[in-house]
Amino acid sequence: MELEQAKKLIKKYAAGHSQFVRKADMAERYYKNRNDILFPEKNLEEKEENPLRNADNRISHNFHGLLVNQKASYMFTYPPLFDVGVEEGSKKTAEILGDKFPKVCKSLCVTASNSGVAWIHYWIDEEGKFRYGVVDSRQVIPVWTEDLDRELKAVLRTYEKVMDDGNIYIIYEIWTEKECQAFCRAEENTVESLLYYSIFDYCVIDLESEEAKTYLHNLGRVPFLPFFNNEYGQSDLDNVKPLIDTYDRVYSGFFNDLEDIQEIIFVLSGYGGTDLAGFLGDLKKYKTVKLDEEEGKPGLSTITIDIPVEAREKMLTMTRKEIFEQGQGVDPQPENYGNASGEALKFMYSLLELKAGLMETEFRIGFGEFIRAICGYLGISCEKVEQTWTRNRIRSDAELSGICSQSSGIISRETIVKNHPFVTDYEKELSRLKEEEKEEQEKAESQYNPFREMQQDKTGLNQNGGEEDES
């Protein structure tokens, strides 16, 4: 790709990406419990000071982080299992996914929940091994086709990097279905100063080079896979941010009132002393105050703060309930559980299951393409990828075990083993059952066939050259 073409592509797609980055930054900030309440308003100094209001506590509540972690734990504590139709192929695929795959699934869920979409990038390293990882969604600018299929046509990846000279450069990687080219510019410069960048040259990097360094990946498609949070790529924060901000303001205001109520303002009229220090000293030492009767009607009164406790408690309770309803989560308050079991527990997870189902629909597409990419690397034919998803939730193991035992002879053994609460890897469990059955069968044959040893001895004599007794 020529420099001018790269400049046009970057100008066209990078400009509109800034709004996405701002929303992703805000969602990540809320996920880390850095809510807006922690940052003072710009015009705070212009407001009139109230002598009754001295406290300025700002308390942030991590409801967004709780809701996102609930979904990630609910969906990916047990990562999905994949069956490519060939047992050996499924084993090799699991080996390539490796031990880091559960963490990758969790990262995909958290990133998609915050940004609306998460991305997996895969490549073949210098040693010819298949590698993959989660890319920061703020670095990825997708280029989609304009037809109804809306397939990924190219990816523009942009990020900052500190070079050997100590300066910060903006790197642009343009990935297509065949190759990748990289460009760079200094942070203070514009796109017009774009240069070729040899990102795949592991030796010396020449920023002044005018020749394009093209990387031919030969993967047959753009090696980036999107994992959308929902159909519209919407962040989970969008539905709950106003409610979280309301809860923070009410709670922080309540706490400030409790702190300010300890401060009493004295209203004096006809005080007979000389200064306020003497007034406070007499009040503390003698528990009395000297008033001058010649000053009209002397008196001493106080001003305190009245707190509408019931109204604020009601507001906090209502807002908390709305946060978990709009955020489609499970409120972890103990009084909501009681002795619930069975269908009652399922009902508590109904909203979370709806939200998880929407994400699973989108993630199944991404995981299917990912497993096909691995099969292509392994040279395995893979037409259909069967995915098995397991939820992590509070459940009645006794009821599920009873259902499994009662289903014997009605449905297949594999289905029963897959859904049994004590089974995490159904394939291993089925192989163990086969081994146990084989051992029991051999034991039964040795117990109920007394002539087995005689037959074995007779067979052994015949094999050693002995003559068989015709009688």
C-alpha cells in the first residue's frame, strides 16, 4: 500500500474512532470504581459557600464492576468446550488453546461488557506455532463490507510506542486477508508526516526507510475476530450509569449531612464578653455564658441540620433495586435468598441469564471462527463446531442428580453425564466409566467362570507344543 493510500484510510476511519475510545475509557473507569462522583465539578468554586456545609466526602460504589464480574463468572468460570467432529482434532485444538484459555474468555467478557466489543488476534510466530491473544478494543478500527453479510474487510490497529530515541510514536498497522503493513508518525505530528515502519523486522528498525515492509501472513482471512457484547455492540454501562451516579450523590450527601450535623452554629445576642474565644472558653469551662442585659433582649440559640432520613433511605433502596434490574444482575443481599432452592433459584438468575444469552449468541460466532482458524492451521477438516457452555450459579445439586438418575434409559448416557452437577469434563468421565465397566466385567467373568483358568492353562500348553487330549 502506498503512503498516500494509507493516509487516506487513516484519515477516513481514525477520526470517528475517538468517540468509541472515550466511551470505552469511561466504562473501564467505572469498572475500576472511579466514578464521576470522585471528580469535582469545574464550577465548584463559583458556587456560594454555605457555612453549614463543610464536609465534602465523595463515595464511589462499584456496581458496574460487580455486574460485569457477575456475568464473567457466570459464563466463563467453566470455559466452553469445543468438538470439531474428530476426537484427535478436538484434543489438538484443546492443546493449542492451552491453560490460558479460561483467562482469555474472562478478558473477552469484561472487555466486551465495557467497550461493547472485544477482539482476538491470532498469528503464526517465528517458530511456526499458532499464537493468539486479546487486543485492547480501543486499538482496533474495523473496516466492514457494505453488503448485508457485513464481513470484516480489513483492520486498522493503532497504538502508542516509545522508541529507542525516547520519543513517542503513533503506530498504524493495516491488516488485510493476505498481508500487513505498518506505518508510524511522531506524536506531535499529523498524519501527513506518515512513514513506513518495519514492525516485523526483528533486527534494526529504520524510521527513515522509504520502502514498505510487508508481512505476508497467508492465513486466508483478516486475523482479527470480533466478540460483540450484544447485537448493537452496546456497553453494559449505558443502562446503569445514571442510576449509579444518583446512588453515589445521595449516599455521599447523606454521609456529608451526618458529618456536618456534629457542627453547631451558635447565634448570640447581647453577649457580654469581648471576643468569641472567651465565649467558647466560658462555655467549655463553666457550662454557662455571660449575657449583657443592657443590649436589649439577650439570648443564645443554635442552628443545626435536619436530615430527612426516611426519604433518603427509601431513595437508596429504590435506586439499588433499579440498578440490578436495569443492569440485569443478581442482587447479592442475603435476605433475597432465604431457603430458596430449585426453580426459585433459577428465577433469581432470570435477568442475568437473559443478558448472558445475548452475549453467548454473539460469542458463539467468534469462537466458531476461531476454532476453524486453528483447524486450518492443523490441517483438519472442520465443517461444524459443536460448543458446550456451562453456567456457574447456585443450584440444587440434589435435584439435578435426581433428574439425571431418573433419566437413565430415556436419554443418552452422554447427555446425562454432560448435565450431571459433579462432572466438569464429560469426555474424561465417559472414558472413566468405560474403564470401570471393563474392570467389573473382567472381575465378573473370573468369579462366575470356574473353567476360565483351566482353559487358559490348556491354551498355554497347546501354544507350547503340548498335545491336546482328544478325550
